[in-house]
Amino acid sequence: MQEYLDIVDENNGAPIEERRLRSEVHSQGLWHRVVHVYLFRRIENDIEFLVHLRAKNKDLNPNKWDTRFGGHLKSGESVEDAVRNELKEEVGLELDPLHLIRGEAGKSDSYPNREFVYAHYYEFNGDALSLAFNDGEVQKVEWMKSSDIIKSMSENHDTWTGKREGFIKTLETLKSRLKAQEVA
């Protein structure tokens, strides 16, 4: 069953009272909203991310490694609800707001995929084997040090969904948010 997405204003990301099927949104280059959730843990002075190999049948970036989980905001869904729902659907995690860190919002115009992206970070110290990947979107998961992700993205960029520079910015934002928490 296809999901409906709210179409948003290309200048500010606000819904414009129109919704379309996801397939139409992507084929017609319509602006919409997504959430990205980075699962991380701190090991001594390093940060590791739970990365996953996307399913071979995904419509975007199949069979590639990804540093984030998440998805589209369904029609009428808030950003907060989307984060909660995506964590539950994709990895079987019940959201604990104490472990959630809001990241930056941004605009990505990779026509025909035009999105407003709302990034979040979720500190997860459990075992990756305790997570449930029942939606068929994930082939494999593993913890990777941030430095190893950057190295792999540099050497094997075509096996990743994102770009090295984008991940470095994501990592810097997370470090900044963690430092702010320590000060508070």
C-alpha cells in the first residue's frame, strides 16, 4: 500500500494543503519532508554509529550502506511522531525522549528527490542484535567508528547513500550538541 505525503512550500517546508502518493512525489519532483535518525553510542573518546545495508528492493539507493534510519513524514504526521514511528518501524525501538537529540533541519534538492530533512540523534547503548528489522528495508547492521565511516566513504563512495562531507557535518553537529549537554 502506497503512502500519502504532504506537499510543502519549497521556501519554508510548511505543508500547503496538498497531499500526493509517494511515487508521484518522487517522479514529479515535489517538495516533501523526511526525518533522519542517527543511532550512536559513545565508546571511550569515540563515537560509533549503527550503519545498515539497505535492502536490494529499495526504490532509492538500494544495496548501499546508510548511516541513518528514517523516512518520509506521512500526510498529517508531525516531525516528532515521524521520528517515533520510524524508530519503531525500522528498528523496533520505543523512543525514550531522554536519549533523543534534535539536530539541524535542512533542504536537499536532488531533483526529483526534493526534501526538507529533519535530523535527530538517538543514543543507543544496547546490543544491535536486540533490534528488530521486520520491515524488509535492512539487510545487515553493524557498529562503525566515525573515523572508519569517513575512511570508507572516501575510498568506496559508491557503496554509501551519503557523501563524506555530509557525514562529517553530521558528526560535527552531534559533537557540538553533546558538548552543549555537558555544559548545561
